[in-house]
Amino acid sequence: ETGVTQTPRHLVMGMTNKKSLKCEQHLGHNAMYWYKQSAKKPLELMFVYNFKEQTENNSVPSRFSPECPNSSHLFLHLHTLQPEDSALYLCASSQGRGGATEAFFGQGTRLTVV
Amino acid sequence: GQQLNQSPQSMFIQEGEDVSMNCTSSSIFNTWLWYKQEPGEGPVLLIALYKAGELTSNGRLTAQFGITRKDSFLNISASIPSDVGIYFCAGSDNFGNEKLTFGTGTRLTIIP
């Protein structure tokens, strides 16, 4: 399998549930990202990891908790979300600090909070 | 913070027509990227630009890095039905900087 893979593709969860989104990249990259895409808004950067170290947290509420156990895997743990958190969550990867800037995206997880 | 204004927001064109869209920034960028997103999918990288004035083609797509470093253009020639989607520009102010700023997108619809 190649590229950036996200699972699940669709997720419906209640506000009291705990769920996790998974991202895996097979590009040999060292940087991984979580973006949120809502209707009629630009992509919003949430978190950045470089060489497994979190280098950016874009004022994301604590109900979103990222985890990067290695350069190939990235998780987003979700807890007590709100309906306004419903969106497409996109994972991406790039070469990382000092490398090319091009980010490659997964297909996204469509999250609905009910 | 940095802002990217992308225009037009939407386009309705007939098959075979040429398409032009652009992005302008409030500050200088050193990298410009153009992505296409289809329904239910993530954005796919189309073209990357790294030098002011650079003109790069990818098939029927041509993108330019503006001389001022504050703008970029994407042209699609002889549009076909599979060109339908949302086109996003993205910029970075430093080579190797992992933070990309994205435009709001141009939604392209092709009228049969």
C-alpha cells in the first residue's frame, strides 16, 4: 500500500463517546499533520509532528488529542466532542524540516457528531 | 496571520473552455502549491512552484509563481468533465517550513 491512508473513512459518534482516527503514510516522510476541513472554510491546520515531536498545536481544544508513535503513524483521539466539530479531518505528510514543502493528503475521515 | 485570497470562488464553464484562477497573499511566500479536491477525497497535489516568476506545466495545467511573491495563477486549457472539483492554492513562507496556508478554494463546474 502506498501514499497516505486514513481510517475510518466515515465516523458517527455521540458527544460522550471516545473514538480515534488513524493515519498511516508509506512515503518515508518525517512530518505528519492533522487538518480540519469545514464547509465554506479554508483548511485549518490543527497539529504538526516533525520526527515524532509535536511542533505545532494551532490552539486546538483539548478534546482533540494527537499521538505520533513513529514517523509513519499518526492518531487523533476524540473525546466529548461537540456538534460543531463535525467536519472532514485530513491527515497529510511531507518530508519534514529541511525538506520539500509539498504535503500529501489522505482521503480523510468524515466525522459527524450527534 | 497570513491570508490567502483565492478567486473566483466558483466557475461555471462549458467543456473545452480555458480556465483561470488566482491566489493573492498579504505577505511574501517562497513556495506556492496548487491542489485539486474531488468530492469525498483528500486534496491531490497538482503543481509545486519554488521560484518567483517560475512557470510550470502539468499536462493541460499551467501555474505561475508571481514576480512579487505575493500571488500565483493556475490555468487549465481545454477543460474536460473530469476537471470538475475544488482547486486550492497553498503557500509557505519558508523552504522546508511545514506550515502551509491554504486559500478558500475555487469550485469548478463544467456545463455539458
